[in-house]
Amino acid sequence: MLKNSPIIPYIPVADLARARKFYEEKIGLTPKEVYAGGVIYECGGGSWVFMYPSAGAGTSKASTAFWDVDDVEKEVAELKARGIVFEEYDLPGITMVDGIATGGGAKTAWFTDSEGNIMAISQRIAP
């Protein structure tokens, strides 16, 4: 059954070399394996993501994936120092300060990668 199997996110990219530079230099990911024309990156808790070439890169208007973090402010500050620009959204019931949205039980910040994919970092907070 699928409920007992891990689910692996994909990150579609138009230019693999450009995307690798972004994710390795700006985000700080380390490639684990080059596989099937793409790259596997291992993240926390044994999770991993597969980046692969695709003509559909950057076409979604929704978040592709998010990292679950303990301190979103710290992560945003570190990523801003590496040149990441965070999105500002006008969302009902959500307060947005310095690129961080607070509401709905979380603090979340979104950025667009080098390929146009919307990525997020999020921290759960007590209601």
C-alpha cells in the first residue's frame, strides 16, 4: 500500500547546471547521487528530493515543496544573506512581515528558485 511507502518530491528544472548552482550554492544542498539525468539531494531526517530536467519547470503557481524548520526567522536570514529573495503575498487572515507569513498555525516564507519553482520554508507554531 502506498500509505506505507515513502513519497519523494521532484523538482523540475529547465537548466540542470543553473539549478544545481542555485541549490548547492544558495540553498546549501549537497548532491548525493547523479541519477537518470538528474540529481538526488539528501535532506534532513533521511528525506531526499530528486531534481530532474523538465519542460514543465516553473509552470506551477503553487508551492512545489517546503522544508519543515525549527526557526523560520533564522533560516530566512541565512538565505537572504546568500542572496535569496523572498516573496510577499497579500493573504487574508495572514500577517506578513519581512517575507514571513504568520497564520494558520505556521510561520512560512516563500521564494522562487532559479527555474521559477515556488519553494517554501515553514515552522509550525502553537495556535
